[in-house]
Amino acid sequence: MSVTSYDILVSRDDSLSREIGRGLRRRGYTVRTTVQGGGSATAYVLSFTQRDPEPGAPIWLYVRLADTRTGSIVAAVSAPLDSLGGTVEARARAIVDSLTQRPPLTPP
């Protein structure tokens, strides 16, 4: 199933999650903050960071869209955090572009 077939559930209230939700809404996705039983197919936004134990190792950001019924990953992004931009908005934009497989839009 394509990501476009899913509503998106963003239940975390941190700044990156909020911006990812806004970006997905701008792309035409239905974004919810609570679970609704019996509704359309829904994918949950799961994000986490990880750093290898070596000194100076980069922090990696992992974002997954997982089907809430099956747990299957329907889209994923993994990248060094500092490669996604210096602001939360820039990071969210890069994540949304990757999750929706759209090239970045040129800023006006």
C-alpha cells in the first residue's frame, strides 16, 4: 500500500513531530493526533535518534511511518541529524520530502 493511502497519526507533541505533521498536511495528507478505531488505514509517525559510542560520531535521526494495524513500515527516512538542516522546520521539510518521495520545493 502506498503512503498516499494512509491517514497519518502524529501523537507526540515535540517540535519536530508537530512540524512533520504540518508538512504532511500541506502535502494533502489527513493528519490526526489521536487514534480512531474503525477508520481508514493509518500510519503512525515514529522517530528516534541514535549515536554510535565512538567520540565525535554523528547523531542519526530515524523516522518511520508504521501501519497501526499490522506494524509494517510503509515509509522510512534515516539520516545524520546535522545533514537535514539547522532548524526544526528545515529538518521536518527534508523528512516530509523523503517520506512522500517528493523533491524539495524551491523556497519563494
